[in-house]
Amino acid sequence: MYPHLHVTESISLPTYLVVMSLVYCGALLWVVRRAQRLEVDRTRALDIALILMIGGFIGARLFHVVWEMPDFYLARPLDLFKVWQGGFVFYGGALTAFVSAAWWLKRQGENWRRWADFYAPVVAISYGLGRLGCFFNGCCYGAACDLPWSVAGRHPTPLYATGWELITGALLLWAESRRDQMPWVRVPGHLFMIWVLAHATGRFIMEQFRADDRGLMPLGLSIASWISLILVILVVVDIRRQRSKISPS
């Protein structure tokens, strides 16, 4: 693994932080380009991006602190602020980011589902690239295996997530480009729901190959596995509820 990038003999940068910073910057540039191409309010798109980033950052950090390592941070409270060392939980960040953005959009009189569709490919591909930071940092590691593609004798689970999300993002963009031929894509929120379904499915699969100790819940599943299952159920219910809005093209 490469947890640090050595600029000089005495100066090094956390690889995780560098990767995440580059991903955030790239995502912002993409948001601007997408807003121009899809002819949506660029200022509003950037406002939402800021809310997503702040809400996601806070939620991801707090979920890690409260759920994964509370005893560690109770003993070392100042380490809570050492975010460059990693320690974030995606589902925690996703929840707070979604709630924050949806609340703000409702106050602005906006349809959160339309904006969720706008951000779905951005989130998918950004998440996939962000997992490279986990890979280089050596966290989120997989169980031992002797497969040809193993890394240090373990499943490279962050790379599994990267591949899954990049493919998902590409499929979302493909579906979006064929909106006229795909009635279900025109229903606000469906593109986002498809991403949630794909992400939750991929995350559940990936969790079965992970080995880092984050505590197990009923049936021996991690909390991420349970959240993934709940999300799949919620998405299926939502899509069925919205199905009546799909009209033939």
C-alpha cells in the first residue's frame, strides 16, 4: 500500500487525502459542465454540491467515530479532527448529505428528485474513484485469498467497489442519453433510485469479501450489509409507487 506520497525526504502527503481532494475537485468541474449541458441552474447546482460535501463530510466522520471506534476517540478526543488519517463511513455521509440537500431544496421549492437524477452519475463515479484512496491507504481491506488478482494476499475490495461504481456510472450516463427512448428515465428520481439499487447491491456483495473488524450485527452481517438490504427494499417500493407515472413513449 502507499499511505503517503513523498514530495521530498521530509515532506509527505496522505494519499487518501490527495485522492479525495482530487475527486472532489473533479466532481465540481463535472457538475459545472453537466449544468451547462443539461441547461440547469449552475449556481443552484454548485449550492447543492456544497451542501452535499459539507453534510457528507460531517456525517461520514461522525458515523465512523460513534459507530466504529467510540472507545478510541473517547480516549483520544483530539484525534477526531485528524481527518487526513482517514476514518469515514460512506453510508453515514450519504444519509446526512441526502437529508441536508433534500431539506434545503424543499425550502427552495425545488423537486429533490430531479436534482438527485442530476447528481446520480456524479456520485457513482466519484464514489468509485474515491475508493482508490481506500486502496492506497490500506483500509477497507478484504479477506485472505490466493486468487491471481489478490493484493498482499487479500481481496482488493476497494478495487471491486471502484470497478462496480464506474460501470454503474457509465450505465447511468448511457440511460440518461437515451431518455427519449426510455420512459422510466423520464420519471423524476428513477435514475437516482437505479443508482441506489445498484450501489446497495454492489456494496452488499463487496461486504461479503471484507475482513476489517467493524462489528457484526444479526445473522453475522455488517451494518453496511443491513443498510444495503434496507435500501434495496425502499428503492423497490418507491419504484413500484412511481411506476404509474411512466407513460409510453
